[in-house]
Amino acid sequence: MAARRSILAGVDGSPGALHAVRWAAGEAARRHVSLRLCHVRGEGGERGGEWLRAAEWAARDLAPGIEVRRLSPSGEVCPTLVRESADAALTVLGPGPVAVAVAAACSPVVVVRGRTPGEPPPDGGPVVAGGSGAAVEFAAGEAVLRGAGLISAPGSLLVRSAGARLVVVGAGAAAGLGETALALLRHGGCPVAVVR
């Protein structure tokens, strides 16, 4: 039997990260896996422990039955999150430059966005797939997991994100992210999954 993998959520004290933690907790409950909350030491000084405790409280409040572990590794933020994501089923982050950089991680990366900055992510609407191959396969699995419809819309992802519960896009270029993925990570109206 394959080992159950956890979901990794980045914690930096921002409202966007807290929305991401709540979204990740819901995913952990839905998938019956544990949630690892990761704050990279050095980015918040003494407040990192406080942020992790607040994130754990928010996760347990939303999904009381899940196993939650707190991690506080030291190092540079992006490389450390990429390293921690290597064995995760999913890496979940709030929007921002760190999320864009970490989207090159080994596991699928979901950047949790709302329709407006500071707004929680939507919980209704279809799963929208952009591209083909891995993106469509991942999106189909996510639609089944959520009991949601699946729309394949490679040409209008940014517009469709306003009414979706999740948009899934391929990473694009071999090194880095393609233009579509970057636009969605910066301006999408719902959580955006980047897959390889």
C-alpha cells in the first residue's frame, strides 16, 4: 500500500497565508491526509511561533479531525519551501512572489486567491483546466474529489477564474512558468493549481 502523503502549507503571518492554511486544512480533511504548517525561520523573527500557532488553530477550527504538524526550518524561504514540498501531495501558499517562485516545486502547488485581495477563496463553481496532459488529469481528479463540474478552457482561464472554485494550469516553459500560469498566479479570481 502506498504511503499517505501530507499537504504542506506555508505560513508567513499574512491574511493570504491564513486563507491558504484554511483551504489546505479543508483539502487535508477531504483527502484524509495530515497537514504540515511550515514557517521558514528568519522571515518573521520572533513572531514565527505565534504565526504557526494561529495557523494551527485556524486549521483545527476548520477541520477538527485532521493531524496538524508545525515545522519551523531555517534557511532561505523559497529553497526551503521547495525542499519541504518534495514529499508533499500538495503545496499550498498564499499569493505573492514567494508563491510564484515555489511553483517550481516537486509537488503540485496551489496558490490560494480570492476574487479580490483579502477575500477568502470561493467554494462553489467548476474546476477549470487549462492546457492538456497533466493539467487536465489533475483537474479531473480535483473535480471528482469536490463533486464539481469540469471545464476545459485553455484560452480564457483568467476570465473563467472569476467563477471557478479552482483553476488548474500546466507550468508551461521547461524552466520557470509560462505566461498563463504567471498571469493566473498574480491575478486569478480563485485558487490556482500549477502542475507539471
